[in-house]
Amino acid sequence: MIHAPISEELFQRAQHSIPGGVNSPVRAFRAVGGNPRFMVSAKGPYMYDEDGNRYLDLINSWGPMILGHAAEVVNEAVIKAIPNSLSFGAPTRKEVEIAELIVSMMPSIEKVRMVNSGTEATMSAIRVARGFTGRDKIIKFEGCYHGHGDSFLISAGSGAITLGVPDSPGVTKGTANDTLTAPYNNLEAVQTLVDANKGQIAAIILEPVAGNMGLVTPAEGFLQGLRTLCDKEGIVLIFDEVMTGFRLSAGGAQQLYGVTPDMSTMGKIIGGGMPVGAYGGKKEIMEFVAPAGPVYQAGTLSGNPIAMAAGMAMLTYLKEHPEVYTQLEQTSGNMVAGMQRNLQKLGLNYTINRVGSMFSIFFTDKPVYDFESAKTSDTALFGRYFNGMLQRGVYLAPSQYEALFVSTAVTEELVEQYVQASFEALQEAVQ
Ligand code: PLP
């Protein structure tokens, strides 16, 4: 049994000085109950908390630690860069090199701009798409998360053509009116929105493999159908590859599925844990970005030399080691096979969605292909399972509506431990 009194005390203390005690909401464990663990260090597959407990980490900082924590190849690059100053606010050779590297890896990208987070990347990408098309509206999909930019905190409510309603106070009605939403994997709904807003849609943005409603895969023809529609209507197609870029393949989901968007947003993995994001796309669109063009976007710390050093090391490694993806595929496949055995033995309803090293287990007897179907999962059971796993030293994402991210540090032995711990935690959770 794992105890965490120091984490508990820190969480109490944090309530006084940090909203909700955390710097990003999901970390507060509210969806699963219990108190968050305060981490001190991590190496390879493990994280260690303030109480000295060790956890097998299956979130990996929500994706970026694809080579496991404190990977030497990334750490060494960072350590080497530090003595040369933490920031210049002026151009560097590394920025040129990393831009060239990203252009060489991501099929859709001819030019790329560095920013400091995924949120910045998506906010900037839609501003550029609006500037490029001269149109105001965007279409997003229910259950897709694109960071906390105002335009993305919207759900359209029932009826595909109704005006958006802000999900969060502080988002104006004006912003909501410009964001239309459709169910994921529903091309017909998108077509209806486009028809009802002829010549007004600047961009369609989506996670090409959705990871923010739990993992949901694109149905056969969905991405291609969006591509065709955008071509016909002059709409900028944006793939938000903040989670999938460089993870599902060296060229992201767009390479895996063979559909090339007009723009892509990235983050997390570039930087190997440092705060980095990026957006890029076709030359003719990216030429609209200042100072080349009229759409303003800037950042004091953008292209930060330490972050770029980490990013170069990470991306170069991924480009030169395609076996990473073979290993991740095999490890994740074995984890899922073990979970299928567990769930069958226990006679539980389940749907498992997986693409490469991202997967989610839904406790439902329905297939999960959009946000509505994801919501059929038994989230109370998930909460008990999550806490059972935490007690057994396995750190899962603290919400049903998140994916797991496997790193190359997960060995076959750890797969067995995960499967065994899951069996015990599930058995306890259903009692
Ligand atoms: N886009 C996607 C697909 C994401 O998953 C996230 C974050 O999880 C973001 C954008 C926002 O990135 P950030 O948290 O770095 O602002």
C-alpha cells in the first residue's frame, strides 16, 4: 500500500496560493478522486514522489517523454547549451536547423514558426488561416482539445448549425459564434455546416487521431473526406498534431494515414519536455505570418536556445532511429493484449482504441468513435481502477477522457507488471 502524506500536505498548502492547488486542472485528480502526487524526480519509466514512492509512468508528461524520463540524449544537449545563456531574444543557428529538420519530417510543413506551447500553436494557426482566407469561422470537433484559446473552448450544443455556446465563462459570445462544432468522424455533419456557412469557413481543425476524449481513431475515409471538402471549398485544413506529431510516426498521424493537411500544429515532443510548440504548413499560407506577411504573431522566448537544443536532440534521435516506432508498437500491442485477457477473464464490457503508442480503455459495450460514444464509458469504474493502479505504483492519466502514452523505457517485464497490476486493480474495482 502506497502512502503519500507529504503530497497530501503539499496539496493542502497549495490550495492557499495556487487556484485549486495545481497549475493545470487535470492534475488535481478531480475526475478520479483522491489527492495528486507531488513529483520530485523521474528516470526512464519511473517517477518518484515527495514521499519516496515510485510509479511506472504511463502518461510521460502527457506525451513528450517518448524516450522515457531524463533521456541522456536530450539531457546532454540541454546541459551543453546552458552555459551559453538561457535566452538571447535574437536568432540562432539552432532555430534554422530545427526548422529544417521539422520540414524534412512532417509532410505538410514547408515553413514553420516556433512558439512556447500547444495552445499558442493552435491559436496562431487559426489566426493565420483567417488572415489567409479572409474568413472568420472555424469548425472544430466535439471532444477534440486544442489548448485553452478562447475559440476552442466551445461546444455547439445540439443541432449542427446552432450557434456555439462558450464552455467557459470569459469566452465571449462573439468568439463562440465563430466556432462551429461537429461530432468526430461525422463527415455529413461537417458538410452541413459548410453548406450553411458558404464561403465563411476559414479552417477545419482536428486531432487526426483524437486523444482528448480518450483515444478515438479516424474512421476509414474521414481524414481524406475532410481533405477533399477543404480543397473544394478553399478551407484551410489544420491537423493538430500536438500529441500525435513525432509520436505515431516520425512524420506524425499525417504520414501514418497518408493525408496531408494545409497546416499542422505541434508541441510537447519537440522540446522533449521543455515548453515548446510550433505551427507550420504550406509556404503560401505561412508567408502570411509577420514579418513576411500581415498576420501578427510573436514571442519573447520563442525559439529559446535551451528548448531548441532539447528539440534538436529529440527530433534527430527519432528521425535516425525508426526502430523506436517498432518498439513502441510492440510494447503497446502487448499491453493491450494483456488488458484484453484481463477484461475477458473478469467478464467486463470494454472497448480498447489504440494507434501505436497511444491507447485508451473504455468500460462500455459500445464502439467508441466520437465524444458521445466515449461518454458511455463507466467513469466511476475508471476512477476506482485508476486509484487501484496508483496504489500499485502505476501512474495512469487521471481521467477516462485521456489517452495513455507509452515510452521506449517500458520493458517487457514492466508490461507484465502493468497487466498484473491492472488485473488486481480491476478485480478490486468491480467488487
Ligand atoms: N492540442 C492538443 C491536441 C493537445 O493535446 C494539447 C494539450 O494537451 C494542446 C493542443 C495544448 O497544448 P499545451 O498544453 O502545450 O498548451
